Amino acid sequence: MPLFRPRRLLAAALLCAAFAAAAAPDSGDRYRVTMTMRMAGMSMPGTTTEVCTARAQAVSEQAIPKDKNCEVQNFRVEGNKASYHLVCTGKNAMTGDGEMETLADGYRGSIKAQVEGQQMTMSYEGKRIGGCDYATESPEAQGRAVTAQICEAQLESPVSHTMYIGPKAACPAYKAKFCANVNRLTAKAAEPAHFAETDRTYGGAIWQAVEGCGSSRAAILVKACSQAEASGELDFVGDYCPDLVARHCADADPNRNGRFLVQHCADRARALAAQQCEGRGYTAMQSSPYKGFCSSYAAQRLNARNAGTQAAPASQDAAPAGDEAPAKKPSLRDRFKGLKDRIGGN
Amino acid sequence: MRWIAAVALLACAGAQASAPVDRFPDVATAYWVEVDGRPLWAGQPDRRLPMASLTKLMTALVAVEQGGLDAWAEVSAGAAAETGTRIGLRRGERITRRDLLLAALVRSANDACRALADAVGATTDARAPTGAFVARMNARAASLGMADTHYTDPCGHDDAAQYTSVRDLAALSHAVLAQPVLAEAVQRRELRLTTAAGRVLSARTTNPLLDGLPGARGLKTGTTPAAGRCLVALVERGGRRVLVVLLHAPDRWWDSVGLVELAFDAAPPRADAASAASGADAAGADVSVR
């Protein structure tokens, strides 16, 4: 999977997107733009970037930093100065007033805005440092390149399906490639082990991607359940195919399907445990064919023993140093085992 | 903004995941269960309790960090007279520190453990090697942040001033597993040692989980009258690791098996998959700002 550095890429994308400029066929002016922001008495460190803009008058609507949800209103030019009103909608809604002026070698300006009841002032200054090829270096061109980079980077990540599929997809042009990858990842999902591994690794997101790409989780699962039944992978049946569970309780192999029996076939599990597990020491079970079943049963028994327990946060209190008396009074079983421990002591 | 919220949510989830709950209070006086290094369940995690032969995990760690495992060590009178589980070393016999280490970890042999501690301790203080070694054990415990641990004996004999907590044992286990020599030693089922004189000693592990539990990788058993039955168990399956620490656990084998199975079932999604998902969410949100 390609290495993905969303924060770096997104920072670049946002900086590029902030400067919309008029289109020009060939060349442009390269500005070094420094932007500072002040809000609620706090200043953010200035950020500097180089921007290629269309060769045009520096004081223009196009040079105002804003995102796509913002509209410049009442733009007025007087001599080498301009003023305007800015209205932004959507998640970052705000209104503000701005001004800007042409300098000998660039421009500068500021916007004062109300954001969530707080006064914010953003100042910017662009200094021309040379020419540039607007066709390839413009914010729009660079933004497109960054978008393409991000869209490419996540193609193999099925959890990113909302980037490629649906009405709000940011990379709709990449849907076919994304779905090809999803199909490749799920090509073997009809095999129970692959289905379970895919499910564990990606959770529900992979199946949303599958559905978004025109396939069906239910259809894949029917095949996987059928294979699991045929090959006796009853743990899978128990986990994913509830309708098929009952028919396998009688013929499940305790050694191979211990977990299935314990979790889904209570009556048979109880009877088997009474015959093969209860009262037997773990070390005595090493060569027993019921070892696997009894291990699963141990987990179930442990759960049952503590079923009434409210899962409280683990106590943080430490006993005093040297307090080594066991908290519990030893049971008869414990005392009997203690006798054995005195002999063995490992 | 969405990616900030996602990061905040992940941070909260992480904080919750790192606070274990006491889900199985009857398994032991104190217990600790973690998955992939993140605590899942625990009871009395900071209570100071005797640790029996789990002590030898620190003994082994100090010995490995000292180095010189292929150096010969002479079995002292004190080592040869050690009680409890032994491998049968004789006074004056010479055997490598590496073999002593294996016997101490695999068979929990007190004679090998003491001989190892004395050999390493003698490099600091030849007149009181055992005491010098114990001082190093305590220093190492302090450096690992084991605030509820104190050693007075290198092999785990009961002593009022020798105690640890399950949280500290989990930290110690991580340090042990970070040493490849120890990570390999704790999963051995059998050992066969040869003294300098050519006498061959063999023994089997004290940990039956290594034979019976799929994915078992160690680590150490311990039993004394004061400590009861103790265990540090590590099991790896499908790239995931469950660590179980039990102090004074009446039914340590079946209950550790049960805890391991339940921990794998309860394991949250792997961190790598979760971070991939969150990273994608962030990208999905912010790329559309354009």
C-alpha cells in the first residue's frame, strides 16, 4: 500500500486552494506570500508559501485568499487600493471585510472576520520574486496534482470508500480503479478463512465498499457459509451463519470444533464437559483428544463464573509493602494443591 | 475539522483501552491480561504480592544484559545446596552461564538460578555475589519503573520483603521479550546441558501450556507456599499477542487458558487497521475542502 501522509499533502492542498487566480494561457508571476492570523488575542506563527498567479493586476478579486464556499461581494477599487466584503457558507461559515493594496513589487491586504463570535484578523503580503509557468504551477494545477496524489494513495485502502463512491466522493474519476482493488481484495472472500480475515482486518467498511462497487456481501457470505459447512469449519458457521448452526450441533467434532460446541450447542457441550473436562487437571489432558474442546470450555466456564460480576475498573490501590498475605482464605482445593506445591515448588 | 475530531475520538478510545477492568475477579489474587501490549482486564494490578519463581525473569534479564553468557561459572556450595526445584548441579562443577540461564528459565531450577546470580554478582562484589546481584535486580526494576517490586533473593524463595505486582510483571515481561536470547529460551520445552566435565543434564519445562495451548510462547511459572500458583503466559496467534499474568491463582492452567481464549475473542481491531481507517476518513473529509 502506498505511503500516505495526509497532513503534509492536505497542508499543501489547502495552501494552494487558498489562492484562486484568473486563468491565463502561458505565464504568470511568482509571489512569496506570507500570511499571519490573529484571533482571541492569540497570534499564529506566519506561514510563507510561493504561489504562481496569472499575470494580472495584483489588486484584483482573484488575489483574495478564500475557499470555494466563499463569495467576494462589493469589491471596490480606488487607485492602488481595494476593499470588499467576504461571505463564507458551509462548515466554516463567516463574514468579514477586507482590504488590499498594490505595492511596488507585490501586494498586501487583510481580512477582519467574525468566526464563532470571535474576531479574527488575517493579514497577507505577496512579494513578486519572478515569473512562472501558470499552466503547470498555478494553484489550480498544483491542487489538481495534489488531489490526484491523494486519490491515488488511497486506492488500495477499502476503508476509504467514501472518497471514491457516493454523492460526496472527492475522487469519483477513480471509482473504477478503486473497485478493481476492492474486487481483488475480496476475490477469495467466498473462502471462509479469507472472509473472516477480511472482516477482521477491515470491519464493516470493506463490505460498504463491496456494496458500493456493485457486489453483495450477502451473496459472498452465502458461498462462504456453504464452503464452511462442506469443509467442517464450524467456528466460521457459528460466527457468520446463524441459520445453519442448529443442524451441526449433533455432528460437530469436539476436538476440531470445540469453540463452536461451547458457544452454540450448550446442551451437548455441558454433557461432553461433564464426561471429559470437569475435575481433570490441565497437565493430565495433554494427550486427550478433548483438549481443544476443554480449553474452549474453560473459557466458557470462566465467563460463567464471573457472569454476575460488574466489570469495575481495576483497583489502583496498592497494598503496603510487605503485605504478602493472600487476599483470599485458601479453599480446601487450594490447601490440597498447596501440599503438592511444597513438594514441587516451581 | 473532521480529522481533528477523529484524532480526538481515537485519543479517547485509546485512553479507555488502556484502563483495564476487573472482569474476572475470581481467577487470582491479582491478575493482568493484555492484548498487543494494551491492558484489557486486571484485578488488583498494583497490589504487592510474593512472586515465587517469576523472580527468575529479572534474574535472567540482568544476566543477559551483563553479557558473557558463554563464560564458565563454578557452582558454589550455596548454589548446590539450593532447595525446591533443582536440576542437580554439584558443588565445584563448571557450566556456562547460558546453560544456567536456560535451566533457571525452562526448568525453574533454583540451583542453576543461584549459580547464575553468583557468577554475575561476583563481577561486582566477589565477597558477597548474591547480595550484589540482588542489588542489580532492584536497580533494574527501578529503571523499568517497577514501583511495586522489591527483591531480596534472586530465585524467588518466600521472604516478607520480596514482592511485586502484576502490572510490574507485565512491564518486566516486555523487557524480557525484547531480549532475543530470552524470548527464545522461555518457549523451550526441553533442555539438555553439558557441564565442563561432560556430565549431561536434561529436563522438561515446568510450563505445560507450551505443549497444549496453540501459539504458547512462554514465559514462566512460579509456586511457593506464600505466593501460591503464579504464571506469566504469552500466546501469539495471527500476529496478535496475549499476555496473562497471574499471582496466587488456584487453577492457573485452566484459567489462563480460558483468559487467553477470551482475550483473543475480545481483542479490539488491530491498531494498524484502525489507523488506516482514521487516516482515510481524514483524507476523505479534507480533500473535499477544495
